Amino acid sequence: MTAVLPISLAVPIFVVGVVVLVKGADVFTDGATRLARALRVSGFVIGVTLVAVATSIPELGVSAVAAVRDAGEIAVGNALGSNIANIALVLGVAVLVMPLVSDWFKMRRDVLFMLLVGALGAAIISDKVIQRWEALAMVALYCIYLTWIIRGREIRERRRGTSVSRDVYFKLLVGALAIYAGAELIVRSAIGISDFFGVTQTAIGLTIVALSTSLPELAASVMAARKKAMGLSVGTIVGSNIFNILMVLGVAGTLAPISLTDVLPETWEKLIAFNIPLMLGLSLLLVALVKFGRISRKLSPLLLLCYVIFVWLAYA
């Protein structure tokens, strides 16, 4: 079990961890984008898969470290809280910047798959244990999804003689190491903060940790909205939510089976009765909004209010 840090160290270490994590994700994203361009991957695939995956690397790092450190509550809370934040907070801020227009025929399979994956994640979590075989199945399902995306959309063939510069691989390596280091700092400090304030690790994972790891999605979606890249903004959120369930929980559970049997009864009741239904409800709302074709700026206050209520109830 990880030693609990005193609050005097936990808070500054948490801040440093977030900075290192976000910077590492930024470097990794830059390297991954340049690699995709060198391999001449189509722009749509870059937006819906690569950007979504790259911005979700912090969630993957934190939950993986949390699982190994026997902090399953943080691992699960981080994944669920990030999905809630992606729709209520990230989408809420994005449409405040610029109303979004979506293409139902282009994104219908992805948003419906996101809803299905959310239900699958809820079912797996409901028995309080994520077995290694369940985790491996989720990782396999994500690989199938990626294959489906790549084969179903236009991919440009790499030109003969195209090379990838060494600095791209250097960025990927440095970014990955920084993500791991930042995740390690966040998990260790989050346990200390939870212990000092007497709140559950689930609440910390759902809110503080999830918000910290969702910063790349927030930045990417807002910048896409400002540039009127509507599909990219919505696609980042949808792809990230799929990744958070299948890969964040899948990789974490593969490294170390996650047990929630020690979760307090009232915390578990809140998770089952409120947090998971909220994630599924917001996912269903996003499906409806994409189907409607336009996400109005008027919806922003409602989404942001929903996120504020979610954070308040996490500590109530």
C-alpha cells in the first residue's frame, strides 16, 4: 500500500504532478500528430481517434498507476468523472465559445458506440470488481473499434520513401515518461489529500483527479471550437469517452484487477444511484444533440450547472 503523504507535501506535489502530466500529454500529442501526418493518415481519423486518444493519455496514466498502487477507487472515479467532465464541462465551455454543428451521418456510429460502451462499463463496475479477463476484453474491444474506424474511413497510403524523423520518436518517449511521472505524483498526492480531509478516494477521483486529467480535452475542444472545427470538437469528446472506459479501465484492470469491495456503503450507493446514471444520461444527451445537428450556446449554462451540482454532491 502506498505511504500516505502529509498535506504539506500532498498539495504542492499534486500541483507539480498536474503540470508535468499536462506538459507530457502536450509533448506526446505533438509527437503522435506528427507521426500520423508522416504516415499520411486521413484528417478525420486524426481528429476522432488520435486527438481523442492523445488527450486521454493523462487519464490512462493516472488510472494505471492508481490500480498498481491499490487505489482502485481513484482509478474508477477518474474514468467516470472524466466522462462526466467531458460532456458537462468541456462541451459546456466549448459551446459557450462557439455553438457547434454536428454531422449525424458521419458520427452516428461513434456516438452510439460511446453510449453502448458506457453501459458496458457500468455493468462491469456494478459487481465491485474488474477482473483481469474483463479488462483484457475491454482492451480488445477498443482495438476492434480502431480497426473498424480505420477500415471504414478513407486512409491515405503512405508514400514510398516517407520517413519519420527521430525527434518524433523522442517526443513520444519524453512525453510518455512525463505522463507516467505526473500520474505517479497525482496518485500519491491524491491519497494524501483524501486522507487529510477525510473524504473518500472515490470523490477525489471523480472530481479533482478527473478534472486535472481532463484539461487536455478542454483545451483541444475549446481551441477546435474557436477555429470552427465543429466535428473535431465533438469528436474529441466522443472518442475520449470511449477511450476512458475501454482503455483507461481496461489497461488499469489488466495491470492489476480493481476491487471496490472496501468502498463505504454510502459512497457505493451514490456511485450506483447517481454518478453512473449521470454519466449514461449525459451520454444519451450527447447522442440526441448530435442527432439534432446543432448544439446551441443556450445549452452551456445547463451543462455547466450540471457539473457544479455533480461536484457538490460528490462531497455532500
